[in-house]
Amino acid sequence: MNTQLSAKPLQATKQDIQTVQQVLQKQKQGLTPADLIVKTGLSVYQVNDALAELIRKHPCRLDVNEKGELIYEFDFLPEKNTFAKWAGKAWQSTKKGVINFIKWRISNDLYKNYSGGVINWIIALAPISPLIPFYYLFRSLIPSFKAKTDQIIQFFCEGEKPPYYNAFRKEEVKKIAFSFIFGEKESKDELDLEKRILSYIDLYQRKITTADLVMLTGWSFDKAEQEATKLMVQYHGNVYVTEEGVIIYHFPEIDSQNKVWYNTKPNISPYIWDNLIPLRKWNSNYASENTTMAKAITIQFLYALFFLPLWFFLLRNANFMFSTMFSLLYYGFWITVSLAYSSFLPTFVIGKTKMLKENKKRQQENEYFAFLQKIFSSDELLLILDENLPDKEKEKLYDRALREWQAEIKHDEQGNIVYHFERLAKELEVVKRERNQK
């Protein structure tokens, strides 16, 4: 999860920057940001971001009109075709060509030639065929072995159940095979956290404390203080201190247009425990499609593992009847192909293993965020320590909350250990009062 406040909610895209540049090129006398907003239809944030990017790349002169507004005049010099630019284009073209070649080889050779061929399976499994009866025997008699093999099968063949038996969308074979080997890019809104914070500020009288940020993000108080300072700079906020010594961050310039998160999710709580980090999926293939791809790549892996040494031995034998230039080229080609395809298996295993480790970390973070909800919903923000914890992981949750949310350890009248989040309670009480004041 991205927990950095690094961009405004309406950050300019490359297209926005090009639009602003095209308008400025037509108006050589220059334009004010207000003129650009009218002519481009972009927001003030997008125009400001675009101007900042253009100033970085092109010479700019600033002037002032009779109203005291800044006028931006640019000298848009033609871009030089530098070696770095040429090399970048060459790299992108090469990268695209390699990816397209891999997709083509996967779809036209790997799947069509090896996914369903019974003879290929017989040849590939021949060296280990004596072990196959033991495999089924152990699965039938040893529960732990069955559970472990089911776990391995799930690792390779997970996915949604197809709408019909043994489904395989042949018209999408390139996407299916490529997604199986390399996984699919995670789609997420990088600015979701920032939108949620801005909407919260807008909804609650444009005032916020570090305690609010802690509940919105799960940050520690130290982290919340640092990010609150960034918010002040980005959105022209100011601070004042109450009689109780609580710092209130006020953002008078944030208005209803920044309620971007709340407008799309009005019925969802903005707090972190109601916005847990989603776990990644390796791909969106059907389970039967992933199974087909796993079989096809396994065949190639077995070819490389068992038959390449034999092929090399035969090719080196002078009495081998096919040891001609043609046979050398023929077998050399298929040896190369088999090695290339066998590399897809470790590529898949390494990539998916890394994803599962990342999901494990996300799950731990989600458990911590869910634990924080107990603190917020407890009476007077007092949390009684459960001394009969089943494992040490829950102890870590208490220790982390104690450290990051600056709790004090006390004892109640019954002698129970109690975590008192005094700063959290104090800040929430004070900011609630400040928001109610007109």
C-alpha cells in the first residue's frame, strides 16, 4: 500500500501537459494560469502542475499584467535528437519486439504443440514413470502428503471456476499464457489514500489533527506529524494550538471539489480498518486455463531436464547416423527452444512466490489495522491486555500499538493491565469541539 502523500489529487498527466503547451505555443505573448484554465478546461491543480513541468524543460519569462496576475511566456525550443533519446527509443522498440515474440512463441508453439499431446506426456514422464504409482499410493494413504501436493497444485492451477467444463478461451491464448508466466499488473489507485484524507478534511470543517490521520492511515504519531506538514505545504494550510496544547491543522482553501473520495464512496467509512489493503491475484485466468499452461510448461521443463543430456551425448557420438550439419542445426534449434521454455517455469515460480510473500505482509498489516479498530471502539480509548494470548503475533500487535500510538500502561481497579491512549483521546475530543465552533 502506498502511504506517501506525494501528489495532489488532480495531478497533471502527460496529455494535460501537452494540452497546456499547445495553447501556450499559439499565444506567444503568454498567458496567465486563469487564462489557461479557461482555454484548456483543466483544473487549477492540473494547470499548476503542467506549468511547473514546462518551466523545468523550457526557458520561461514571467511578467505581470495590470491586474497583478503572473503571465507565463515560454520559448519552446525544438527538442534535440540526442543519443540518449535515440537509445531510449531503440530500447523500447527492442523490448516491445521481445515481448511480442514471447507471446507469439507461447501461443503458437507451446500451447498448440504440447498442452494436450498424449505422446508428449508419455515421452516427458517416461524417466519418472516408476514413481507415478507411488505418488497416487501416497496421496491415498498419507493425509499430509495429499495436503502438500494439493497445495502445490493450487500454487500452479489456482483461478476461478470456468463457466463450462474445461474452458480455454483460444481467442485469448496470448493473454492467458503471458499472464500465467509473468502475472498481471496490479490495478490500484495510487492517490486513494490522499483522496480519502482530503475528503475527510473537507467533511469535517477543514480541520484535522494527527489523531485523525492516525485513524485514517494507521500511521504512527511521528509519521502523521511529518505528513501533516507536507499537507500544509501542498494545500496552503495553517496551524494553531488550543489551550490544551493540541495542534489543529486548518485548510481553508480545501472546498467541496476535493471531496473526491467521499463522492464515489459515500457509504464507506474512511478509517483504515474499513479500507484494508487488497491481496494481489496472480492472474484472472480460469483454473482450467492455468492448468493447461502448467502442463505445457512442465512438459518442456521435463524435456530439458531429462533429454538434453541424451541429445548432446548422441550428437557427440561419431557413429550416430544423424550427425550431419542438418541434424546439428535441427537439434540445436529444438534444444534452444526447450531451454527457453524451461526457463518459464522458474520465472513463474519466482514471480508468484514473491507475490505470495507480499500478500503475507499485507495480511499482517490488515490484522494490525483491524486490531486498531478495537482501540477506537473501546470505552475512553482504554484497551485491556488479554494475557491469555494464543500466539506471539498478538503480543506484537499490542507492542506496536503501544509504541506507535503512544499509549500508557496502567492498571484498572480489578488489577488488569490497561493500555490508555491518552493523546489520541485528547486530540479527538479537542478537534471535535473546534469543529463545532462557528
